[in-house]
Amino acid sequence: MNDNIITVTSPLLPNLDEFHGMLQQIWDSKWITNNGSFHKQLEKALAEYLKVPYVSLFTNGTLPLLTALQALRITGEVITTPYSFVATTHSIWWNGCKPVFVDIDPKTGNLDPERIEAAITPKTTAIMPVHCYGKPCDVRRIKEIADRYGLKVIYDAAHAFALEIPKNEADYKVAFDEATNALQPSHETKRAEVETESILNWGDMSTLSFHATKVYNTIEGGAMIMHDEATKKRIDYLKNFGFAGETTVVGPGINSKVDEMRSAYGLLNLKQVDAAIAARRNVANKYRKALREVEGITFFEDMPGVKHNYSYFPIFIDAEKYGTTRDELYFKMKEKNVLGRRYFYPLISEFSTYRGLESARPENLLNAHRMADSVICLPMHHELSDEDIDRILKLVLR
């Protein structure tokens, strides 16, 4: 048995000497938090890198979800996906709203826009989709629905750092028309270069996670993306106890300020994230090449014209065709110290807090259940060697 553990992810770490130099600057200034110099630099640098108007940093990826709902004064029912990390739905619940689960599109793992409309009631005030695995939601179709019914849209973009989609409507349509169905045999598609835009520019707000497990991290951290200066100011007030000045509180806020140490760490990581994404792309290509003809295994292809970040590499197991169940493969890998993850199993709708909701009934969420019961995310990160990849594939290929 090879005792070397291959983890499902590995954190992107800045150069330690460079980080030490920035820490020395923080020590010398004695300004360690409260909108310091590195904090301001990171917000500006992220806005430029992500091609978005405004960024507000948070201490994790959950608090911007909570704050976005508060800032938009969302009440009543919020349509969302059962196929995500629990923080998505928890943020709705914590705000006193009712989550309404809608089934996913198996071509992307994201909310199925054609099912959203049927779930809208007079109590619906917002939609909270997730760009699952860094695959873009059909943002144009969701916008059409939201505009028609006067709904707000908050995107949980925890997986979507640096994700870009075709800017031209025709190119966008090609991307979604040709999206490979994960539950059908995959195929390779040639892609032409197209003009792209950040997925984060869609919706009323988008939120990001900078947790250590993500493509880009600040150890713990997150951010909110907004489109105008007034909203940026309001969010900055809300994440700082509601303070708009030394003696002025404009509303009931929270404390989600990011310190200078993590801001410095984030600035350094931003310099190397492109190389990390390129390394991830290389891993994904090797997985696809090896697994494309394996009966009983399917996966997502890249969408034409989309700039992916390769956050995850999920495969889906058809036990009858593959000859082994998902869980049997998962535990076999684990025994050999290859740590995949069953993202996202079980569904959020299966947890005790939400199981009693009408929208959580399994018959309403057939695609989500099918995906949750068949998925394994293979190890995916920038440090995987060719030997690591071969070892992983040997287990999957049996």
C-alpha cells in the first residue's frame, strides 16, 4: 500500500519569503485590521482581475450570502438548488426565509431554468442559484424569468472564481446548446476563441468563497460582487456593524472585516492563480483522455467559449454499466489513500432541517438525487503530479 495520501484538493500557498516581507510591513505599521492598506489593495486588485466593478471582502464565503439577502431585504420564499454545499440554503434559513428547492439540469448540475418558473408563487422574492463545480448557470434565461416576475437574483459563486462566459448572445447560445449531458456519453468539442465576460457581472449580486479548498484562497475568506458604488457602500456598512462614520450607525450590521494578514496573503496568491488554473486544466485533460471511453463513467466536458477554472472534476458512476457502485469505488480509493469526495451527497433537501419541506420531496428532485447518488469528485489541484494522476486513474480504471 502506498502511504502517500492524495487529497481531493491542496491549498494554493504564497511564497513564504514574500509573505514574511509583507508581514513585516504590517508589524511596522501596527495596522492589522479595519480597512488597512493591503485590504484596500486586494479589493482593487480583485476587481481588476475578475473584471467586475466593485468587490467587498468578507471573512468567509457564508457571510456575504447572509449579507446579500439582508441588503436586498429578501423575505418570503427563495428558490434555490438542493445540489450544493449547505451554506447556500442555511443563509436563506438564517434570514428567516423559506428555501424552495428546484431540480437541476443534468447537463450542468445547476438549477434548471425551465423548472424555476413553475416554482414561483406570490411569496417568491428571489432566486439563489449556484454555479456548481464552476459550471455557469444559464444566467440569461434566469434573468428573463427574474425580470418577468420582479425577483432578485443572488448567485452563490463559491466555485466560480475567474469563470467567464461568452459575451455575445450567439456564442452564449452555442455554449449552452452544446453543453454535454453528464448522464450521457461524453465527447470532445473543438472550441474557437470568443469574447468573454465575468459570470460575476450577472444577477443583483454574486458571492465568492476564498476558503483554503478553493482555486483561489485567503485561508478563510470570501467576497461580494456588486454593480454600483451605492451598493458597495451599503455592503461595507453592513459588514462593519452598520457604521457609516465614527459616530453614525445606519443599520444593524455584523462584523465581517478582513484583516491585513489575509489581505496580504491574498495579494500574493492572486499573482499565481493563473498558473494554478492552467495546472488544473492539464489534470482535467488527462482525466478526460483516460476516462472518455470507459463504459459506465461520464463527466462534464468544457462548454464551448467558456473560460473554466477547473474547480472540481466530478465523475458519475452508472453501477450497472461500470460493474461497481459509486460507494464501492469511493471506499476502494479511500483504502488506497486516494481521497475523492462525494460532492454533493446527500442533498441539502435530505438534511433534517429541510426534509419536511414540500419542495424537498424526492420525486420533485429526480435529477439531483441521481447525480448525488452517482458522483465522485476526483482529486483536482495544481500540485498533482503525473504519478499521482496515474495512481488515481489506475484505481478508477481497475
